[in-house]
Amino acid sequence: MGSGGVRVQLRIGGKDRVLALSDQQSAAIRRTVLAFAREPFTRRPYFELAYFVLGCPLVAVGIAFSLVFLGAGALLAVTFVGVIVIALGARGARWFGSLQRNLARHFLAEDIEDPDPFVAPRGLFAWLRAALRDKVGWKTIGYLGAKSLWTLFNVWFAISVWWDVLACLGYPLFERGDSRPVVYGFIYNVLHPGFFSVGSQGVIHGAFIMATGVVLFFVAPWPMRLAVYVDRRLVHWLLGPDAVAARMRKVEVARASTVDTSADVLRRIERDLHDGTQAQ
């Protein structure tokens, strides 16, 4: 390594090839390797894992709630009762959106503003019209549908890697005559058949399984990071306030701040004039 960076000579296909890296590239590689090595020992991966695991039953109950109310409402749509059931489903979906935003705030430190509250007008027909037109409720139902599909995928993709870590590291303690740990999901399907079994049941076999668990321990945070990243975008897009409403809220806050500042300045000027007059 010198001022010109790093040069690595490799022999590929019977031919010598030289790979040249600049100082900036080699520094970037070192930072990436250090981040990869340190990540499992930080708190962020476990908060993201807890967020996704706790979100699984929440989205399951939420999508079941939505399907029951929307399905019952569709079956009864020929009657006035069906309209009421659909309105109740859209209105109740807001509660699941509130719980999901609280999860994101607590475990992901996401700054997500609450949407405008539902304003219930007087009268049954006015309430039904407002509930059926409530964008927040319908966007929450859309989030629950998208999140349920994304959760099913990540039970196979992201959560399975953490499960495989536990299965591999605990294999010597909990194996009961099995030639491989109880693994499933992305890593199991990507690796070739028989990877988790070296054809024996001895010490070498157990050490190989544990070494695989150590490697997966450093890999596990990153599939979950991708899963949570997509969920963050869904939460902001579907559970946050509308862009127009957010801009109006900022304008109102800025106007209120300006009015308060102007009032303080006027009071200070009046006080200075009054004190000056008394002194004279």
C-alpha cells in the first residue's frame, strides 16, 4: 500500500490479473468491512428485529379485522346495514395505524406525524358520509394489505436468517440425533442441499454447524434492514399525514409563530416607550 493505493495480483483462468484500488476505494472497503463486523454488536439490529416481530401479530389482527368488516359489508351491501359495517371498518382501521406509528417511533426512532383526527359530524348520515370518505382509514387498510404480503415474504427472507443463527449456534446443545439443525428460509433454500450436514455426527460436524451460525450472525442484520427499510417507506407514505395537510400544518405553525413574535415585539416597544416617558 502506498500513495497510489493497493495493487492485488490474482491468477484467474490461468492468467495473471492485477486489481488496482485507489486510496479512497480501499478506505471505503475497510469502512464497509468494519461496519459489517460491528453491526451485530449494536442495538439497532435488535430493535429492528423487535419492531418486525411485534408488527407481525398486529398486522395479522388488522388485516383480519379489515377483511371481516369489508367482507361482511360487501355481503350486506344491498341493505343499509352493509354501508354501516363498511364505515365502521374504515373508521376502526385508524386504530391499527396509530399502533403501527407508535411501534415505528419507539423501535425505529421514526419521526412520523399523526394524520388529522377524524371529525365526527352530527347525524347518522353525515357520520357515514365522513367515515366512508375518510382517506386515513382507507390508506391504513391499504397499508395493512401491503404489510401482510411483505411480512409473509420476510418470514421466509429476513426472520428466517435470525432463526437459522439460533438453530446453528444451539445445535450441539439441542440436537437429538438429527444430522442438521432445524433451519428454513432464504439461506436454507439458497445453499446447496446437504450444506448443513457434512455426513457425520461427530465433533467436526457440530463445529461446522456452529461456525455456520457465527457467519450467519454477521449476515442476519442486513436482510432485516432491507425489510424494515421498505416498511419505513410504507409507514410514511400510507400512515403519515397527507402532503397537502402537512404543508398546511407547517404554514399554520409558521403563521402562529410569526404572530406571537410580532406581539412580543410590540409589547417590548410599548414597554420601552412607557418606561422612557416615565423617566423623562
